[in-house]
Amino acid sequence: MSAHHHPTHEHDHAHAHLARPTAEDRGATVLAFRDLTLGYDRHPAVHHLHGNVPEGELLAICGPNGAGKSTLLKGVMGAVRPLAGGIDLTRLPRQEVAYLPQAAEVDRTFPIDVYDLVATGLWRRTGLFGGVGRADRARIGEALASVGLAGFEGRPIGTLSGGQMQRALFARLLLQDARLILLDEPFTALDAGTVADLLALVRRWHGEGRTVLAVLHDFELVRRHFPRTLLLARSPVAWGPTEEVLVDDNLNRARRMCEAWDEGAAVCAPIVGERAA
Amino acid sequence: MNLYELFIAPFAEFDFMRRALVGVFALAVGAGPVGVLLMLRRMSLTGDAMAHAILPGAALGFLAAGLNLFAMTIGGLVAGFTVALGAGAVARATQMKEDAALAAFYLVSLALGVLLVSLRGSNVDLLHVLFGTVLALDDATLLLIVGISSVSLLVLAVLWRPLVLECVDPGFLRSVSRAGAPTHLVFLMLVVLNLVGGFHALGTLLAVGLMMLPAATARFWARDLNVMVLLASLIAAAAGVAGLLVSYHLGAPSGPAIILVAGAGYAVSVLIGPVGGLLPRLMPGRHLEA
């Protein structure tokens, strides 16, 4: 996994207050699913998922609608409680995890400007009460420039297009400076140019040794840019190198496995030994 | 009648008018920001529900000690906090949304309040609880109102960031901090506090008017949150002055006069307010180049 990470300092514009992953951290498990079942009303949406995500992984999560992809990310964020099994995130404090939900709950009618929205990404530094200093303002400016929104500082968020809004949310992710970044369909309904720009940021995070999990539907994009993929259809179908996961056999199985919600489903009783892997 | 007689004399000559003026100014300071936040959180009607919820507490205090400031204030606060916390707890522990839980709680509370008031006391007393007596504010009441406004400003200053972020992007706040839920509860308590402050002057039902009407008016004039808050307080204060003058010159009850003036300001703003008002929408200027 750590093959494409050189322990160089080419990305050392990182800030001193950050606990950057050290050489021995690379490849260490940053997120572990232990026979995880997540769901709603006792019905599983993610069923018996087992596996580790090593630090620095760039992982695509694919699968049909209703396969539990978003639920999995919500589970990592603690917004959905496991029905069984668990999620280990113990090595990362809460502030080291950034999450961009599928439909961000941003109230676009709220009277604040792009600058203030993006600045909330500094929450970890400022917390509830801390001020925003000169260095912070410089970082906000850099983040806006990185996503192509230089000059948009004073625009009310209600005037942004869908693509511009997503760029602003990526600028906020940049400022969050997290070690684990969860993206739920980050490129949906965006034009090619915006996708390319935002994808470049994802690649940059990967180069910096951050762990990125992204729910995606565009298999071509996944094949080109994501080394590893988890194919989910409630139950995990395959998890490994992308070229081995995204094959016709697996994709057909995923389509079949994702059945409808069964009101009369029996209680799931694990067969002893079956989940040993 | 000259300008002095129209605008200054009532306050210069009568002590009760000066007290009323101080009272509405103090109320305006707290009600402006609280009202704007309520509106932006789509909780405009929550203020109204809370105002109803306070009634049984004030009535209990009234039954226990008559028209006693301390008893009615404590009663109102306890009833308001109970409804706010109870509805909040139900919303968090069950599938029920907060607005529905609040409706259930405040309706029970209101019925209880009317029952208590009608058990003892004449209709005149009920009117006092419902509509307040801005022209009879004594020192203790003024101190209470000013105290509540000061506390509100301090708490708002401390909680401003999570309060605003919880409106703009609650999902993000949840992802970076656990401050969301406590902040929301503290904010509901601020609403109760300001309504209790307001009910001595304007009554439980009209107190919410000084909170929501200036906020809704300010929305038509400001695009920026901070400007909107400042404007709401100024509008509330202006409505207070104008309402008191109208009430003095026409001999009308002061509470409704204040709220009606605020309502008139709102109506004008709906028509001509530059930010999304009716007239600018119907007759926009020629479109721009880019």
C-alpha cells in the first residue's frame, strides 16, 4: 500500500501544528470495520463488512443505489450507530476526520458570504471562540485560490452555482486539514472542468499521505484515479485493487445482491466461523 | 401642536413614559438578535409557541402571590424552560421533529395557563398577563428587563459562532463539534428569557411581536447577518418610541400600539424592501452585462 508514498519532503508546506503521518505510520490501519452491520430499524444497510483501511489509502466506494455507501460514511462519522460489530477509529481524534455529505445541508439562503463559510474549515484551530489571525486569513485566501474561487470572498453563498458551491466546500475541506477525508458523491452533477479541478485536490491529498474514502458512481474515473475500491451491495462484494474489483462478474453480483427491503426478513444469525476472515 | 409637543414633551413631562422608553429600548437590544436568529433558523413560530408556553407559569405565580414581579417571572421561566427542554428531549429521543413536539407541549401548557387564570382572578388580571403594562414599569421590572438584555448579549457573543454555523450548515457543525445540541438548548433558553422580559411590558402574547416583526423587517433591508441584527434592534427601538407616542397621543393601549407600528414597518418593507421586496421584484432595473 505504501509503495507510492516516498518519505520525501516535497509536500512539506504542511503546517507545523499537524501530526503528519510518520514513516512507521504509513500503512498502519487508520480505520477498521469489525464485522460491521449498519442499518435503520433493524434492517441492515451495510451487512457484515470486515476490513482495514491503511493510512494514506485512496479508496473508492462503489455500488448500486441503496447499497449502503452513504450509510457507511455516516457510520464512520458516528451519525448512524452499528446494529452489530463496530468501527475502529481510535487513532484519529474527531478533528482529524473531515466529511463532505452527498447533499450538504448548507442553507443557501443564509446571509453569509463565501469567505465566512470557507473560514469555518478552520474550526479545529479556532474552536468555538478563537479568533482568525493574519496567518489564518492567508490560508483562507490560498484555499479559495486552490479551488478557483479567488475573488469570490464577498459573494453571498446564495449567489453561487452548484459547481461553485462544491468548490467552496472543497476549500473548506482544505482548511480542515484532516488526515481522514470522507467524500460522498463529491463529483455528482458537476461539469468536466470542475470535476478535474476537484479531482486534482483529491490527488494532492493522496500525495500528502492523507486517507481519502470517496463514494463514486463513475467507474471510468475510479479506474483512472483510485488505486483501490470497495464494491458494496449491502454486503461487501469485493475489496481490493480497483482493476480486480471492478470486473463484470463482481458488478453483476452487486446488482443482484442489492435486493429490496424485506418487511418480513428473518433475524440474521451468523454461522459460526463464517466471518472469521 | 409643534414638534416638541409631538415627540419630546410626552417623555419630558411624564416619568412613566420615560420608564416605558427605557423598557422598550432594553427589550429591543435583546429581541433584535434573538429574533433574527429565530427567523433564520426557520423557528419564527417557535417564539410564538414559547410565548404561549410561558403563560401557565406566570399564571401560577400570579395565583400564588398576585401581581408580583418575582413570582410571575420565576413561574414564566420555569414553564418556558420546561417546555423548551421537554420538547427538545422528545425531539432528540424519539422520531418526532422538534416543531411537532413543541406544538404538543405548548398547547398543553396554554390550556393549563388559561385554566389557572380562570380559577382565580378577574378578567382584568388576565388581560394584564396577556397584554402587559408597558406604562407601569417599576424599578424592579426595569432592572429585570435590562438584566435580561445584558445577559442575552453576553451569551449571544459567546455562542455566536456555533449558533450561526448551526443555521448555515448543521451537518458540518455535527462533524466538527458536539456543541450543536447544547447551543440549541441555550438559545431556546435565551428565547424564553427575552419573552419573560417582554411579557411584563407587552404581555406574554405580544412580547414575541417585538422579537419577530423587526427581524422580519430587517430581512428586507440587509444582506449581511451582522447588519441585519443591528438593524432589527434599531427597528425594534424605533417601533417602541413610535408606538409609545401613538399610544400617548391617541390614548390607545401601548403594547398593541408598539406592535402595530412594527407591523406597519413590516408592511412597508414587504412592499419596497430592496432585498427581495415586492416592488424591486416587480420592477427590476435593466439587466446587467455580466
